Amino acid sequence: MKIIIYSILSVIAAVALYSAKNEVMPVDSVKSLNLALSHPIKSFDPAIAFNDDSLTVIGQSLETLYQYHYLKRPYEVIPALAKDMPKISKDGKTYTITIKDKIAYSPSQGLFEGKTRYVQAQDFVNQIKRLAFTPLKSTGAWLFSGKIKGPGSNEYL
């Protein structure tokens, strides 16, 4: 009698798990990012995103030069889009970061439709400048204030 009861419970559990899997994770979910958030997302723009929910989505959808190796304790910073760790000049004022080759942007509709666009060093320069651009009122502008020297100029951002 116990064998029959265990067999029936096993079949019910298997059917329930199979059904739940198909309802929660449909086939097209591979192309989706599902996150539980407690507040509305104010912006997807990293330069002006300032609340936890916006930063959570940005962190899950954009890649950075470096990331944490989450399996190591204490945490260790490792290259993501960078080839290796930055080379720092002897005076500590110049950081040279080499990015990996052939990193393609995700295909999108619009300007580069049908063409593969690869990440370039200038893309990172442009984004840092956006953070320091005063009219944008970036929450991270203070990080660069008076610290980054523009090319061909004696002025700092």
C-alpha cells in the first residue's frame, strides 16, 4: 500500500513540476529579462539612473569593463569587456585599459540595422564624458569633477 501511495505522489509531483516549468519559463523567455522590482524604473540611462530598481535593471542588462568574481571570497575584481586589469602609470595619473577584440553590440533596429557594430575605446570615452556633462545633471558627475583631462586641452572635465 505504501508503494502505491509513494508512486501516486511521485507522479503528481512530476506533473506539477512539469506544468510549473512550462508556465513560468516559456520557450521565448530566453530573450527576456524577468526581475521582481518594488518601484517603477525611472530611467534606463546609466548617467541619470539613481534608484535601486533602475540600477538593478541596468546592472543585469549592460556589461562593464570589470566585474566581481562572485564565487571568490573576499570578492575579486576581474576583467569583463577589458582584456586584463588596467596598466597604471608610475605617477598614478594614467590608466590604460585595453578592451577585448570583436565585442559586438546586440542587434537592434535603427541606425545600424543589418550591420554588426563592434565596441570601440571611443565608446567608453563618450560615456564617461556623458557622465561629466553638466546639463545632463548626472548623479555620477562628481566622480570625475576636476579629475579627467580632455585631449588637446589643459582643462579638466
